[in-house]
Amino acid sequence: MKTLIAIPCMDVIEADFVECLTDMVTRYKGEVDVKYLKASLVYDARNQLVQYALKKGGYDYILWLDSDMTFEPDLLERMIADIEGAETGKPLQAVTGLCFGRRPPFNVCIYKELDVKVDGKVITPHDVRYADYPRDSLFEVEACGFACVLMRMDILEAMGIYGVPFFPVAGLGEDLTFCWRARKLDIRFHCDSRLKIGHITRIHVDEGFRDQVFSEDA
């Protein structure tokens, strides 16, 4: 099984991410390719990666990874096992790990509801994140962020009807837009909350932050 690891990035690739990626890739001998694509707009980078994967061909899976994530070395093999139905006996189409936003309130990046209503020229997106998600489980979600998503390549082939599947609908990010379009084709997403994905962030340590930390510890 051949996998393309597709990494959209801007100006910075985190060192911790590179360490995690190296540890993971070295577990596979000739079974993975890694493709970085730098762009000022993440949806443009994702759409170009779609075209690259389809043009080069020969891939069974594409693993979307953001360049500011951390993960265990066995991430890819566990995600492939999920998709191949090793646990459930039922093959899946796309799987994400458990990811969180990097800014307060650090919401989980999986959604139980997603819809887009179009009334003339007015576009109204509707999305609801999980407030409480199944712990350490494999379960279906309506949509997910694309910080860490493994999918079968035939999904990209099917999404070709949209031309640029990651081009965002007003009010939605490129990842939720992709999920919304995919659901119209009966493409389903799952989350494996046993796959703990870290999101690298930075904080400004000033007097106010220090006082808050010490007040919480009191």
C-alpha cells in the first residue's frame, strides 16, 4: 500500500513536527512519499497537492498533515488499520485523529453537524463541534479539520467534479468545505480518538499571564 503524505505549509515547519514525521516515515521502506507545498493560502496549497497526487498516481492513500502537529511513530499504520476495517471488519473511507485548536478554548476539531444553506446569494453555514466526544473510540463524524486525515485516493478522484475541492465556501474553512462537498457524494468521515494528535502553539508570558497561572494554582 503506497501513501502520499501531503503537507501544506506557509513559512514555518516546526522542529517537533519534523522529528515526528521522520520517526514515522523511517518505519516504512519505500511505501510513503512526502510532499511539502508552500503557499500563502492553505486552500491553494491543498488544491495543488490534490492535483499533484492525482497526476503522479500510484497511491492508495493520502495522509493530510499540518506542519505544526505532533504524533506517535505508528500513526500511519494505525490509521490504515482503521480504514481497512481491522477492528470493525468494515472498510472506511477517511479517518482523522483527535486534534484540538491551538488557541483558547482549544476546541476539539471534529463536528457532529455541518450544513450550508443557500438562499439566492446568501450563504449560511451551520456547524456544531462535539462538546463531549466518545473517548478512546472509533466513531463516525459529520466533518473534521484536516490537521491529520488519512483518506483513500478514490475520494480525491470522486471530488474531481468540484474542480478545486478545497476552495472554501464563505464562512467555512477549506477543510469543512471539503467535508461538506464530500458528504454530498456520500463520503463519510470517522474519528479515532485513541490517536492523540498534538497541536504546537506559542504563548506570550507576561505579567498578566503569570498572575493568571498563579491565581489558578492558589
